[in-house]
Amino acid sequence: MSWEQLLDIYTEAADGARAERETPPQACPNDGEPLRTGPDGELYCPFDGWRPDGLYIGSC
């Protein structure tokens, strides 16, 4: 394996990681529940209140 091939592998992995960080989550990382849009227009998990911005919505 050449250095160029290793660099290509690294670059591809870095591009994939960047794309994953820039894509908003579709499901809660705690329980896999699909996220919903709350009254404030932000995504949240209806099961435990998790939000991608790190805040939590209190349970009812």
C-alpha cells in the first residue's frame, strides 16, 4: 500500500465524518426514538425529551 492510498483512505474518512457532523440527527441517541419537531420548531425526542442542542424538554 502506498502513501497516496493511505492518504486517500484518511481523506475519505474525514469527509464522511464531516458530513455526519453536519447532518442533523434523525433519532434520539439514547433510545432510537424518531425525533419530532417541538412547539419552538426545534427537534426533540418525545420519549425522554432529549434535544440535539443539549437542552431537555421536561416530560409531561
